[in-house]
Amino acid sequence: MTEYSWPDWGNDKDYGARVVAAWPDTVLHLPIGTQITGEVVGRRPFGIFLTIDNHPDAVGLAEITAMPRCMELPQVGARVTGHVLWHADHNHQVKIKLTEWDDHADLLPPFADKIGETVTGQVTKLAPIGAFVRIADCVEGLVRPDDLPVEPVVEGQELQITVLAVDLDQRRIYLSAT
């Protein structure tokens, strides 16, 4: 099996028509905020598809836009929990945010109080725009090329980093090597 797959509805050729026909009931019985459980039935680069327990004709989609950067998509067959974020009428999908993603939602705000402080970080990725540096579990920031040391930096290297700015709206933290 490849890393990504579409949901496999087996020999059920009428599944799509049932999802469309059940859509009004799906929206009624799964309002925004409803807690759900289900099984991952497909993985794509943009998120996972899941069946929702007790709603056999509902299709859930948890998109990576709601996934913390340090997390990975659950595998096909995994049991998941979450809550309803939205109803996508155009494709009859229930948008879901997974519970395991909620635990990582507020990791960045404490760093807004650390602007100007120096911390130790580990280079996780080098890119033309700079070096990404992990400064805490599930918290990475960008050191722009002009803010890197003169000597070459390599992935895995530890650096002393100064927190320059935290953009909570864009979920970004900007750093400088000291």
C-alpha cells in the first residue's frame, strides 16, 4: 500500500448516492462542536477521510490545515476521535478536528513572552529561506539566512537562538542565531 490512498468503499456502488441523500440528516445530527469517533478509511496529502460511528452514510474529513506541524496523519484503519468543525455542503463532507491535535493547539503563545531571550535549538531543516530550528517539543521557528552564523550550518546541529518575533495569527516564530 502507498502512503496515500482514497477511501475504499468496496463493492458498494451506491455509497456516494447514499451520502448525498443522507446529507440533511447528517448536518442535523452532527452539528458543529459534536464529539465524534470513527475509523480512518483514506489518506491524502491534504488530510484523512473517516467513517463516523453511528452515521454510516456520513464522510468525515480532517484536513492538515488543522493539524499541528509536529504531528502525522493517522494510518488507514486507525480509530480516531474529534469534533465537528464545519459542514462542506458542496461535497457533503463533515469537517473534523482530531482530539489528538487539540493537545498541541497552544504551544506557541508562551514564546510570545520570550522575545529577546536566548534558547538552545536544533536545526531540523535547511531551505533557501533559512534554517528551521526546533526550540521545544513541536515548536519550530525560522532563522533567515542573514541571521545565521557565517560558518555553514547542518541539520541536527545545536545553535544558541534568540527569539525575535512570534506571529500568533500566522503560527510562526522568527529566530536569530547568536
